[in-house]
Amino acid sequence: MTLEEQNTQLYEFLERLGKPGCIFIDLRTPEEYEEGHLAGAINIPYDDLEKEQKRLSRQNRLFLYCDRGNVSLMACRDLKREGYKVTNLWGGVYALQKAFRRMDQKFVDMIWKKN
């Protein structure tokens, strides 16, 4: 995937934040989630995903992300096999943080939350 394609995918991913039927899932550890996460994202560590997936609706679009995008890619593959509608964030939090440097800080503060 080219850098331009990654940027387009990132913005399309972020456009879905807060939209009805769109559930964002942070697959990192609770400690990583606490350090910062997308506003409204729920934390389901990858190791817990299989047992937690029953609480996820197949009617919603699931947007998955992790640190670099590899774990969420595996999770997308697994959930897709189970009939879920899923989208992976290529590059994960790493790509987000790189993109944040080019974005308005007020916008970043709205979508990136730290506990």
C-alpha cells in the first residue's frame, strides 16, 4: 500500500468515529489504551477477543486497531471468517500519531483521549 493510499484509508477510518453502527476496538493492552486511544473506542485486548466477540453485533461495522496494524489485521481476518463486518487501520496507532503531526491540534484533542 502506498503512502497516499494509507493516508486515504486513515482519513476514511477516522471519518467513521462516532457514527451510528460503527464500533471502534482498541486491541492493545489496558495499559496502552490508558496512555491514549481513539475517542469512543472500547478496549478489548487481542488475547481476550475470542471470548469477548459474543458481545459484538454482526450488524455493526467494527473498526480495529492496535499498535502497528499487524495484530488488528489478524483479528480482522478471524472476525471476518465469523461473519463480522470489519475494517483494519493500516499502521495502527503508529500511523495515527504520524498523521496527528499534520493535523490541527484541536481536532487531535477531540479524537485522541488519554485517561
